[in-house]
Amino acid sequence: MHGIPAAKEIVEAALASAEKEGRTVKSIEVEMGPDSRLDAEELELCFDVASQDTALEDIKLKITLKPGLVECLDCGKSEEKTMVDRIPICPACYSPNLKINGIGIVIKDIELK
Ligand SMILES: [Zn+2]
């Protein structure tokens, strides 16, 4: 699954921050945009897999979607999107030549308890 490496990074970052403070993780907030090439459900699913058998097993991700502008470099069509396909193509001219202006996955907050 494509989102697993991203989910593992979130798990590792959260565990490291909890360990540093000698506390446990209460919640994790992430923002995701079109450059993640994932939708929120896919990220949640991958997070569930990546957090299995860790202290984060029962934690749910709080995901905020951040749209970004996806521009076609061939026909100039641009669209605000929160996610794009893994291999994105322009809906108007089917060109794969797209510029994606937006974030991937950013960890906003790791709340400890
Ligand atoms: Zn186009």
C-alpha cells in the first residue's frame, strides 16, 4: 500500500516525541494536501496498519484536508483539489504534465498526555 511509508513516519515521529518527554500520545493532527497522492481514508487505513502493536494502536488521526491548485502545463486548466490520483492526468486534455501546488502530509500537532 502506497501510504504505508508516510504512515510509518507519522507513527515514528509521534513515538519519538512521546518517548523524549516520557509521556504517551493522546492525539495526532495532520494536514494533507494534493501532493500526498492519498485520500484521507487511505491514510487512516495505513496509519492503522503502521500503528499496530505500538503504543499508538488506539489513536485516531485527526486529518485536515488542505486543497492546493493543480495546473495543467499543456492546456492551462487549473483546479483546486485536496487529492490527485497517484498518476495524475489533466481532466480536460489528458496530459500527465501537471504542476501540483500543495502540501503532501504535514504533522501539525502531537498531543501528549
Ligand atoms: Zn490539460
